[in-house]
Amino acid sequence: MDEDSPPPPPPNEASPPPPPVAVSGSPTDFLKGVVGKRVIVRLTSGVDYRGILSCLDGYMNIALEQTEEHVNGSVTNRYGDAFIRGNNVLYISAAEPL
Amino acid sequence: MDSNASGIQEPFDLIRLSLSERVFVKLRGDREVVGILHAYDGHMNLILSDVEETIMIVDPIEGSPNSEGTVKVAKRKMNMLFVRGDGVILVSPPSRT
């Protein structure tokens, strides 16, 4: 507790690395969890699509419902349904608590 | 399992349900096309008929700090069109009710 050396001594016993965060799960688990939820999909072009994630596939092709297209913070288009080709996707962000 | 109200299990179902319907397609290079969807494949190569293409041409104003500029819109019509899949950004079917 009251040791003065700045670098803490490494533990000698082989301790397994702790899990990074409390919420566990793989990227796939995240994606399964957000199906049916409101999401924000950002494309590499910087355009955002906000809507309800209907489903997605292994290419990260995405089907969205009630989609709003946002460019520079303003709504530029609305689609009842939208298919987004996966190669354009930068990220998928959950827009509501999981 | 998939208690999806729309009955869609994979994204391509959205496209399959739009065959013979007029669809909106957003393409790379600030282009959009609207046409009747006749065929597609896993690359999202598309065959469209009765097509109108809209091309947005942005002229940046010189000296303007903002990236805003005058946008010119060009339109052209085509009877039959093959769209290579890698140019596709988004496909929107007609609104289902």
C-alpha cells in the first residue's frame, strides 16, 4: 500500500487478463442485440441513416425501417424501407438503450 | 424466432419483395436512379427499366469558406439499364403498407 516505487511490481503468479469491460459479448452479439432497435448507421461518406434495424447479413448489408437520411445534421430524405449495401457502412450505433 | 413484423429475415428480402416495382437507388458519385426493378444478384447488380437518372453536380463557390456551392441537377432517361453492384449505396423500395 505505502510503497514508493512508481512502477508497481508485476505479479509473479500468472493471472489471466481481466475482461476489458463489464458488458461482455462479441461484435456479433452486439449486432444481434440491436436488431429491432433504433440505430444510427454512418456511411464512409459521412451520411447518417437513422431508423429501426430490420436485419443485416454477413456482408453488413442492412435493412432499415422508418429511415431518415441525415447530412450535416439535417434530414435530407425519408424512406419507409431502405437497403444499404454493406461496403458503404462505417459503423452502426445503438440509438436507444439495449 | 424472428418475430419481425415485416417478415424480413435478411436484407436481400427487401430487394426480392421489390421486383417489378419502382425503386429508388442511390449511387456513388452523387447519382440517383429511379426505375422498375427487373433483376438483381448478390452483388446488387441491378436491371432496371423505364429509368430516370438524377445527377447532382456541385460547383464550389470560389472564396467561399463553406463547402456550400451551387448544385446543378441533370436528369436523363433510359429505357433499360444495368447497374453494377459496387456503385450502389442504398436501395429503397416503394413504401409498403
